[in-house]
Amino acid sequence: MNPTFSKDSLAGQPYARFLVTDIDGVSRGKHLSGEKIASMLDGGGTIASAVFGWDIQDQLYEQVSFTGFHTGFPDMGLVLDPATARQLPWDDNCWLIIGEHTRADGTPLPICPRQVLKRVLAKADALGYSAQVGAEFEWFVLDETEVSVRAKGYRDLRTATHGMTNYSPFRLGARQAFVRELFTSLNAIDVPLEALHTEAGPGNFEAAIRYGDALKTADRAVLFKESVREIGRRHGLLNTFMAKYSTDYAGCGQHLHQSLWRDGRNCFHDAQREHGMSDAMRHFIAGQLHCLPHLLPMLAPFINSYKRLVDHHLAPVKPTWAVDNRNAALRVIPGGIYSMRLETRTAGADANPYLAIAAALAAGLYGIEHKLALELQPVTGANSGAEQVERLPRTLAEATAAMERSPLARELMGEEFVDHFVQTRQWEVAQFNQSVTDWELQRYLELA
């Protein structure tokens, strides 16, 4: 918690903010008087269950059982976590606090993304582990605004930098003021930005957030995405975390670096074993390989997510692992006692960080609990050795169907969460299936 934070200091502020995420990872919240938010720190509060009744465009789901017109959208519980309080430099040092949701009786709401992750972390704790996670985000920065993209019909958009230059100080320098504010403001709100560089396309950036406890990293990741958008607006820029912004360029990932610790020791490291990988790490990898096809929508939640998961773009299309090879879904990063870790590369930048981290850790812990053997050999080169490995689902519809019929997904994530999440993904597929796209018009209008 920020050392200057207290209930009394909060109550004296003209307003403060709270933030939660919906099922899609969209930040939701309110600006409330400081006095009102201070009062919620003790007794909690409520918010409309419509937070889980809207899709990413705020259309109301028609077939979601949790809430809807059939329930009248009643309130659900809201609990604020004072340990997450921070002041936003770009918003006159307004206090922001992250929250999570409860049932009417005060018990955790099973479909709340932050609560989903906390359940997984309770499992890790029961097994004697603490999970450390670092996150990397790839995204595109556009020289546009919310007004201009609508005026253009989302076509012919200008990027904030130009050229295809990876790791380019010259390209990054074109947005020096934006870059400087990212480093100063994000670090000021305990979202420690360790690295920032250009990636494989004009306007394509990548940032690395310092690792930490899994829940703290998930909070930081959510804050990172929201903060980048808000800071970007101040510079006349629009930031998109779409998994595949353009057919011309590579997609955008959310790479998760994980390790399990016990008594101050990295349980993934064993200097006596091949590649320095302990038995725990091998079981963890085996668990992720086994569970990934069952939980894929948590890592790739949208129609567009699967446009990123294509061959020849360093995007994982099969559940494979490798040693320091970015072609695989799981990349073992050899290192010493502190730096040995696993990078899960499947999640898109568009995924809800709470759910992406929950899925990765739950899958790995499943492998440890059941002592799954890592029978698949590491791939090499351009996925050499993966020829007989079954491909991951190619579409959201296929991935959602697999999750719906998976007893394993329900065992790991809970019946209520899986039911709700599957229903929302089925809605997403239905909205796409009834939409007429530009591609269809160009292909069929004249001659069909």
C-alpha cells in the first residue's frame, strides 16, 4: 500500500476512483467522493451486476444465466482492496483502488476474474508454493483519437511511428514525450516498467513489467493497459491491445513469465538436472501442455485472438515447449537460482490478465499435483519435433466448444465460472456470425 494512504486522507479528497474488470478484461469503475470510497473500505459496497451482463461493446447478453433482463440486473457486492491504493499522476494525484466482487452473502463471486485468480493462488498455497509472475505486452500505438477512428470508419489509420524497425531508439524517439511519461507515471503507481522497445511493425511497442507476486502482477497488468490508454490520450494517441490489429503485421502477445517459490527458493531450478529444470518445473510444463487446449479461451478470448495464432509469426499454434526458443508455446528460460522461469507465450495482449494468469498457473499446478510426466520432447528450430502434436483450436467457436465439454476446465476453474464464461464466448461467436464484413463485401458483392 502507498505509505501516504489512509482512510482519513482519502475522505478529505474531492473524489477518488475504483477499478474492476469485467469478464473481457475491460476496466470498469466509478468516480466517487473521497468520503464515499473511504466508507466502502470498511463495509464494502455494491455495483450493478450488469458489469457481467455487457459485452465488450456494452451490448447486453441475451442468454447469460448469471444476470440479464430475466433477473432485473440486481446489485452484487463490491469489496475494495486498500493494498492496491495508488495516486495517478496524470489525474491530479487522484486515488485509485482496485476492487473485486462478492455474492449477496459476502462470499466470493465465482465469476469475478480477480476472485478466479485468488482461488488458483489458494491452491498454490495449499501445495506449499507462492507464484511469481512477470508480464510482457505487445501493442500498437496509433496517431489517432477516439473521434478520428470513428470518422474514418476504422480504416487507413496512422501509426505513431513508422517503418518496420525492431529495437529502434530512433523510432521510439519520435514519441519521446509519451515514452517518458510512461516510464515516470507507471513507476509512480507501482507498475514498474523495466523495458520498452519497438517491435515488428510501425507503431508496434513492447513493454516488460517487473515480476512479483502473481496477484500483484495481475493488478499491475490491468493497470498497465488502462494507464497506457489514459496517458496516450493526453498525447493525442490511441493504444490498441487487439491480438491482431492488421493482417500486414504480427500479432500482439501477453507473455507470462512464471516460477514457483518455497522458503525463499526457486522451485523450478535444479543445477543437477538437464537445462537446470527441476522435477517441479517439468511437472508444471506437462500440466500446461495437457490443460492448454481445455482453457484456451481464457488466453484467446475473442474472434480476433485467433487471427494472431497462425503459422510463421512466432505465435504458438501447438502445445509445445522448448528451451529458449520463441517458436514454442512454452519457452524455458534457463538461468540461475533466481532467474530460472517458464514463459507462456499463448496469451494475447487482449486477454484479461487475471484470467490469463489464472489459466496458466492452474494448468501448471495441475501437472505438479498429479505428477504429470513431461513426455513430449522439446521442439527445436521452427517447431521441429512437433509434427505429430495436435494443433490448438483455430477459432473461438472451436475453442469454446472444447472448454464447454471439458470436465478438466470445470475442475480447474469451477462450474459457475466455466458456464458463465462459455456463455459469453458463445455470444461473441454469434455476434460475429451474423455480421457482414468488409472482406465479404469485397469478395462477393459484384459477382456472387
